[in-house]
Amino acid sequence: MLDNALNALQANPVFNCITQTIGQTPLVRLNRLPNLQGVEATILAKLEYFNPAGSIKDRAALSMLQDLLSRHGNKVKHIVEATSGNSGVACAWLGAIYDIPVTIVMPEHMSAERQKLIRHYGATLITTARAEGMPGAICHAEQLLHHIEGSVSMDQFANPANAAAHEKATAEELWQSTQGQIDALVACMGTGGTLTGLARTLKARNPAIHIVAAEPSACPLLSQGKAGEHAIQGINPGHIPKGLDRSLLDEVITVDCEQAIEMARLLACKEGMAAGISSGAATFAALQLGRRDAFKGKHIVTLLADGAERYFSTALFSA
């Protein structure tokens, strides 16, 4: 183990910028949870909380910022973005690195840890009424864009550069790590970029790969077309994003908020993976899929989008 770590350090002794450390996150087999639940499939979890700003959104945020700068150059004077949290943290982080002022707009009930991190990176945070949800935050951000000179939005819910980050990098990492041995992918829907980007590349390599979206049963947008408030922060934003290509989805599995929270706790105490609530939802759905006879002996990949540290103030740590 130590030799591997030393070899990695010798291969990359110094990075010129912290953004160069995005990606190449570990893909780790779940051992105890599948055994405890009688799952005969191999469940592999990609630990996206290993990214430098702590979540999978680091990838997309950098891709979208680079796209903005390539199109607008030094005309980008201020970034305004509506987000439920992790994208906001990633945008604030990049603003600090690139010396670009950032204003984040998010619903007031998103976790205190997310809000503090955004401010910690020097961004301005504006919260909107809980009852208005993400649509309210998006509306307020659009108003700010008209009033802040030189401001632009990454437009994460519709920006093709979002999905491109996963199409070009995350999917390639998965393919290389597994040597193409992927039978199913399970992920949650936030902006739609992760699911769309991964599915495009993986299905191009193997059309038989089963693509599953995990969503809250309290907000079954994909399965029933119904929106609703739920406790799994960062996913199912109250509308189906333009950035999601639904034709790539083979199945939707709904997960109760309580099931997602309990699975996130089990990931920590059974696998040593301190992941967030949406990671619990994705893992719960992956294990559900793995119980089926059709997936015995198959390889199922899922994503742990962020770490448990962003949820100290939530129900994840209430027990």
C-alpha cells in the first residue's frame, strides 16, 4: 500500500495548479454490504469526494468555466450561478483560483456546511425561500445577471460542457479501471450532466450497459413526472434539466429519503466510506439492482458524489 502511494507521488511530484488534481478518483469494490444483503453482483463505487473541492461537481464546474473563458475571455467579470450546493462550492473554489468574483444563489434549506464553504472560498451567497425550491433560486440568479455588469452564468442545467466533463474524463476513467467490464451504471440526477455524459460514452462502447437513474420517491420526476420536496440534497431539483438526455436511461429506481440516509450510514460503518446522502441513494439502488437474478455475477458501477462532512447539520447525523 505504502509503496503504491510513494510511486504515485514520484510519478506526479508537483502540480502547477490544484485544478490538475481533479479526477482519477478511486474506484473501490464494496465488500461487506453486498455480502450482508445477499447481493451476488460486484458493486464498484467511484469515490468522487476525493476531488479537491470535495465533490463530483469539481469536474463539471471546471469544464464549464473553461468553456466560458474560451468563448468570452476577459469579458467574464463575475459569475452568478443558481445551485443546490455542490456546484456552488465548486464555482466558489474556482473563483478563488481564477480571481473571478462569484455570487451563488441557493435555497435557504441547503446544508449549513455547503453555505459556509461557499463563503469560505470568498464567494457571495444569496439564499432564497425554501418554498420556492430550485426554480426560485434560478429565477433570482437570472435577475442578478441583468443587474451585475459583466456577469455570466455557467447555466449548469443546460450547458453541454457539463456532460462533456463526464463524457471525456469520468467515463474514460471507469472504462480503464474496469477494462470495460461494466454491466450497469447507477447514478442520481442533479443537473443531468453526470448521467448524460457517462451514458453517452459507455453506451457507445457497449450498448448493452444498463443505465439506471436513482431518484427520491418523494420527488419522482423521472418515473412519474411529479415534483416534491425531499431530503436528498443535490438531486432532483424540481424540474427535469435540459442537460439530461432521457433516451439514454434504461430504468429509474426510486429511493425513500430514509433509505438513502440509512445506506449512507452503512457505507461509513460497513465499508469505511463517509459519503453523503445522495451517495446513499445511489448505493441503495445499485444494491437493489444487484439482487436481481439477471445481475448475478455482473459488475455494477455507482458514484459517491460527495462526502459526509457536508451533512453534519442534517438528518444524516441526527441519530
